Amino acid sequence: MSTAFDSFDLAGAKLANRIAMAPMTRSRAYGPGATPTPEMAVYYGQRASAGLIVTEGIQPSAVGQGYPDTPGLHSQAQVEAWRPVTQAVHERGGVIFAQLMHTGRVGHPSLLPDGLEPVGPSAVAAQGQVFTHEGPKDFVVPRELGEQEIAQTIADFTAAARNAIAAGFDGVEIHGANGYLIHQFLSANANQRTDGWGGSVEGRIRLGVEIAAAVADAIGGERVGFRISPGNPYNDIAEEGLAELYGALVARLAPLELAYLHLMEGPDRELTRQLRQAWPAAFVLNPFTHPQPTGHDVLPLVEEGLADLIAFGALFLANPDLPRRLAVGGPFTTPDPATFYGGDERGYTDYPTLG
């Protein structure tokens, strides 16, 4: 019987344990051109005892940015600036994947350069606001992506994945969760298309599948993970028929021989079991513990076989040496929501929205 503290072979990557650091937006890419800073190398290096680190969301293109001061992987300067980060993790024996996150309709024109505007599957604005350097602003109506732009988006993810490997990352995680672009295509309210990219289940899962296939072809499936969050309403998402939708998505992703599937769980544990059974490779679980951050009480899920790795979010912010603390039962420093996003006054209190 495996425990969370046993080593794990992640498609050839040797993990020291089965404790993953979940992706969490930090908004600390203060360098020119959305480049990482030396402080980010310190931050990730401090947490290298995780079996697997998944970074904060990294935009694969300029138009994919939805929050202030988030990093990119679409320029050579960004590639160079990420190298000290990956080096800091590797020097401490860690494994780090870059999460590629296109925010789609989530964002605001003031966050984008050169007159760009947020894009989405359909011209439907999300309800709510986004933080900008000028304060909160309402989400705008996104521009609907055309066929050529969808092809360019897939190419952008692919190029960013190659850049990630060039920057020293061990792999990438494709963000298909939390109301961002791929999740918007999956949803019933954000995606109102009637062409081959919407309507049917097959149409709605198409973007995620084609991005995953292109990225796997570019860098190898063993270096690619995929994150989902069935039923998560964050960023004004409404989904229908979760078992059918995500069952179809997993069935199409499975033949790509990806490194892992990363599930941000909702309250439906039975759906988790179904997806776990359907997925042929490593299964990373961010368990549903709302309103509390994921804690040490979920570790038996590895022993039970529900997950190969357990992903911890907010607790990793307050406890950089979290695997050691989990092993001895604490003590655990309580996360301060005010520090979730860059340590400023914009603090969010709903921890599942962090990555």
C-alpha cells in the first residue's frame, strides 16, 4: 500500500513524494515584459520538497493575460527569466511543471498591450469584476475567436510549451479549469457556438483536446499534464451533464499518453471515482475541502487508491516545508488570505480560486 510520503514515477520523472504544490496565482512578475523576478526563484526554491510543483498560471500569449503582473512564456526574455526559477528548484531536488493558462474572457483591455482585448468562445461577458492596476473593473464582452485565431491559440500553447522546456521546466500543465479559456469552451453559458467548436459535447471538448494533442506532439506526452474542475462555477461558468462532458474529455485525452490528469474536485466524489477509473495514467487530486484549505486529513486518499498524488494549495503558501510538516503532523501555520495575491490588500478569501 502506497502512502503520500512514498516516491513516485511520474512518466519517468522521479518524485520524492506524492505531495504536489497546486498552481496559485501570485501576481509577482514585476520584471519588464511580464518576466519572473528573483523573488520568484526564492519562492519556488523554498517549496522544492514537494514531490511536484505546478507553477502559477503562465500566459502562453500576450492576449492570454487576465490579471496584473502575471508571468508569460511567449518571449525569449521570459524564457531567460524563468531559468533561475527552475534551477533553484532542481538544485534542491525538486520537479517543476509550468502551468499554461490562457484566461480568455476573464480580464480587461487595460491589462493587455497594443490595443488587444479579451477573447472567448462567444461574445458573452462573464458576470463579475477583475482586479487591475487601477482597481476593480467589470468584465467586458470578449471578442469571439475565429477559426484562424483558434488555430493560433493552439499554436501559442505549443510554442509556450517548447519555451517551458527551454527554460528548464520538467513539463507543462494545460489549464482547463477555473473558468479560463479551455473551461469556457467546455461550458454551456460561455460557449454558445454552433460550429465545430461548440454545441455538442464533442464540439465543446475539442479545443482542450487539440491543445493537449499539439503540446504532447511538440514536447512529448510524458511532459504534459491537464487540469480540470468539473462543476466549478468560478468566473461565471455553468456546465451541464458533467459525467458525460468530462467522461468524453477524459476518453479523448487518454490516448495521448499524458503524464497526469489533475482534478480540482467539486462536491461530487462519485464523479471523482469515475474519472479516476477512466484515466490510465497518474491521477493528481486537489480534494474538495471547501471552505477549509486542503489539510493533512486527506492524505489517506493515496492509501485508498483514489489518487496517486494529492495537491495542496493555500497550506503551501504558509508552510514552505509542507511535506515535512505533514509527515510529523504539524504544526501548520494558518494561511492568511490577504497574502494570496502578491501580499497586498487585494486578498481573496476563496482559496479554490487561486490557480
